[in-house]
Amino acid sequence: METENRARNGSHRFAPVDLDSVPEVDALLAQLGVGSFDRTTVTTSLGRNDNWSGNTAGGSSVFVKRFNGPDRNIRMSRTTAFCSAARNSVTTPQLIGADEENGLLVFSRLADGRSGAELAADDAFDEALCARAGQAVAAVHGLDPAGFDCTAHPLPPTANLEAVPYDFYTDATAAELATWRLMHGDPDLADAVRRLRHSDDGLLPSRCPLHGDMRLDQFLLAQGELYLTDFEEARIGDPARDIGAFAGEWLFQAARGIPVTLAESSPSGHVPTHEEIIATGVGEIEQRSPLVRRFYRAYLEHAPAAVRQDTALASRAAAYAGWHMLDRMLATASSATRLSPVSKAAAGIGRTVLLDPAEFTSSLGLEA
């Protein structure tokens, strides 16, 4: 249910933690009446937070998350506030119980679920699913704002646009340093990032509850239902942030498709020209824009009135889609020794969109 990255949280992924070293997990499960974990069924995955999935002695299938880090209390609070507000309004995994003192949450486990990222890789995240995703995001934006975090979202990270801190520099990968070197040498991009960060202020009339970390892998298709997961960044903010991140996911998919399409369509040994690369990129974006268009139209059909009346919504969403490409480059760089051609292509596309977002709303599919 989570895929944290260092660009967001400032630390590398941790190794899985042995369940036997955390007796609080079984204690909570017993308290909730589902019984302790059957160790033969337990699996775990890498992530910022410790997590365990499996069956319990009482026959329940559960997912347990233990929040880590100095900000674990606020991230846990955001998650529980979202689950409370979303009950009966948004399709999410059921929150069974919590142990605030130990930072534990227990969810019903979704058997045989497939993430949106997996579906997209198989060309199975189709227009119908995009429409359902748009309706789900609209439902999030229509939730009662009471109880949601009102602090500013940490992204985009403007503090590093002038220079990175010494402790970051000494711990960064070569690819991360190369990424920030590119951004430091691009004052136009830096200004655009700052404008986007400041656009989400308290004066924006369409501000509403957000998911705050919208990615394809936050959607899970299980037993025919499309679930939305991971609410650690939920807060009050600009609805364009969630919309643009969804559009940005497909923009990133388009960037990833450029080298594949060029390789399949070119003779062996051919070096693509700049014109061929641009034409291929345009084609990849056009191929995916109907998915975003279906998402956005379904979203607008169900969005709150204040959001539908926001005439600059599509333009800001396009800007967030552009930023999303840069964010993906930063995320990829956190575990790489050099910037890949795909990351550079994605960042180049993101920069172009971010500098003039209104020009790209239609081509991205952000039109009513």
C-alpha cells in the first residue's frame, strides 16, 4: 500500500522488520478480536513504514502498517482522519483498528488486488477505470474538511532551489546531485516551481480535502472494486494537485514509451534524430490523453461546485502534471548512480509543461 521515496522523505528505504521483534502487532490484533498473525502466511515489503500482510488465527486477512520517523504521529493522524471522513463516501480498504502509542494501523487486506501501476503496465487501466478513478477523486474532494490537516504540502520543495543542505549533499547519490545541478542552472524552471508552490495558498476558494500523493499505484483493483489507498499526505489544499498528479502519471508513462517505440520502429543501429524523438513523444502523449480526458470529465461530473467553478483549475492541474515529471526524476535519482535517458526526457517534458501550463491543458486531456 505504499511506495515511499527518498525525494519525499529524506531517507532510503528500510529493510523489512521481523514481525517477532514487534510484539505490539500481535497484541493489537488480539485486542481487535481477530487473533495473532499466522506466521506461515505473513509477507512484508520494502518501504518507509514497516508493514505485514497475512492471515490471522481467527481467519481474518489483514494488512498492518507501523509508521516510522519523527513525523509518524502526524502521518498517522492524517490517515485516520481520512479514513473516518471517507467512510461510506470513498472506496478504501477498511480500517479495523489502531494503536496510536505504537504507530500501528490494521486494515482489511484486499486479496488478489492489482495496483493501478501494474494495470497500466499491462494496458489494462482503460478509460472505464479512469472514469471510476475520476469519480473517486471527486468524492475525496467533496469530503467534510473537518479534521483534515491544514498545513502546507511539502511539494514542490522550493528550499533546495538555491542550494542543497550539506547533510543532503554528503548523503545524496550522484544522480540526485546531477538532478539538482540541472535545476540550479535553470532559473526559469525555478521560478515556475516557486509560482506553483505559492499558488496553493489559503485564499484559493476551491481548496478542499486532498489525497495529496496521487499515483497510479495508490489505486488497487480487487474483486471488481477500485480502491484508493495510502492517505499519509491527506490534507486541505488545491484540488489541481491530485488532478495534475494523475495526469502526470500518464505523462510519465508517455515518456517511458519513447525509447521503446523508437527501438521498435527503427532499423538496428539507427540513432534517432531530435525530430524523431519529438514526434514519437507527441504520439505517446496523444495515445494516453483520452485516458486523462475520461478521468477529468468524470471528475468534473462529480466534483464540488466550488471546484467546478474554478476557471483556472485545468491550467494549475497541467502545471502539477509538469511538476510530477520532475518529482519522478528526483525519486528515480535517489536510487541511481546516473540520470537515465528516460528520466531526462521526462524532466524535459515536465519543464516544458510547467513553464506554460495553459498551453498544454488540451493535449494532456484536461478539458471538459
